Amino acid sequence: PVESLRGVRTRTTTTQLTNNTKLTNMKRMQTIFIIGMILLCATPVESLRGVRTSKTLMSSLAHSFEPVLSKQEEYLNLSELLQACWSFASVLREMGQTVLAYDFENNIRKAETLYHSAPSEQRRSLASLLKLERETGIHGPHGALQDQSAATGLLWLRRYLEFHLDMYSSILASRDPTDAALNAYKTTIEPFHGWTLRKLFTMKLSTMMPGRRDLLVLLGNFKSQEFGEEEEQIILEDLDNLVSIWRPIVVKWRATYEDLDLEDFRRA
């Protein structure tokens, strides 16, 4: 009967619609699953673990100094070095060390005065700029540097860097911050300070250094109430990375001065 055939067609059409709907829903679920997996893979592992993902002051500083030493460790890229030093000055200010930051910035400017006027091929590296300045005859014999010279500015930038390198290395070895700072000062800067500056720096370092926990909170840019074992591990790892980046830079920096007979041992 025609009526029976119509029923068959109706049932067939209904079944097809149902199957099409199921297929569409399956495709939609597959699409949602794929998108979810993409988002999951794109999410940093640290976020999934609940670990703080924002950079600490020390990790940002390490990133600034990474490109300073050439890959073959043949020279110090002067443009990268000056930019990294400006980053360091900003970190010093953020940590409340405004007097040190001011002196640091003045020494950067001494170097930049010559850097910006030098021919491009002679400002590529630290050594090439120092050679250019030495050839002008403004320095005295045996490393007696002219006070406002680029060589003087870069010398004191290195000494401040050496001070922090030694201090941070001691802190990584679990030394008390005050002891670490005083010892670093005695070995890196005190030999070049006169009596007045020695007394001033020793007094400040003896009385103004925070305790270990407070210092790590400061270096990590953490909130004190949120600082725990996990945060301590983060900042110690960042500090260790920074020290490992600084050390070969400082070694090359010192060797460059010694090779050019520009290491000024006079007291300030």
C-alpha cells in the first residue's frame, strides 16, 4: 500500500536526521577537545603547577646581560653591555639603592659620551672603545686614568658588578647578607676607596642590609606574606643563573683592562 511506503520513507528520513545530528555533535565534541588540547599545550607548565610565572628582578637582569659576551667569548659587545648596565641601574633603584644607582648611572654616562661620538667600527666592543680613547693620550702611565673618561666609568661599573657578584655568590652559599656584603666590599671596592668612603660604606653595609628572608623577597619582587619555600627556590635559581652569566663577563672585562694597561689602582 502507498500508505506503508510513506511510513517507510518517514522512518528512513527520521533515522537519517538522527544520524546526521549525532555526527554533527560528535564533530563538535572533537573540535572542542582539540581546541582544549591546544590551549592546554600552550599553557606554561609553571602555571599548571601553580608556580609564580612573572619574572623576578634577578631573572630580568640575567636576560639583559645574556647577550653581552660574544658566543665565542672573544669580546664584550659594548652596546649590549651599556644597555644591561642601565637595566641594572633600574633594578638598584627599584630595590631602594638610589645613591648607588645614581653613581652607577653617572659612570654609564661617562662611557656613553665617547661611545656616541666614536666611529661605528670602534665602538663594537669594550676593547675597541678603550683602545680608541687610549690613543688620544688623555691617560697617564700605568693605568692612571683621566677622571671623566669612558675608561674610568667602565672601570667602576665593573667594580660595582664584581661587588654584587661576590655578594650574591656568598648568599647562594647561605652566608648572612651583612657578612656577604661586607666581605664583598673588602675584596672588590674597599682597596680603591679612601678613608672617608671606606668608613661610610662599611657603616651603611653594617647597619642597612636586610636579613636573608627579606633580601630574597626584595630580589624576587615578591610580597612578603606570599613568600615561602617555593618562592625561595625560584629566586635562588634565578640568582644562581645571574651569577653564572656575570662571572665570565667580569673575567673578560678585567682581562681587557689588564691587556691595555688601564687598571687604575689609585684610591678614590
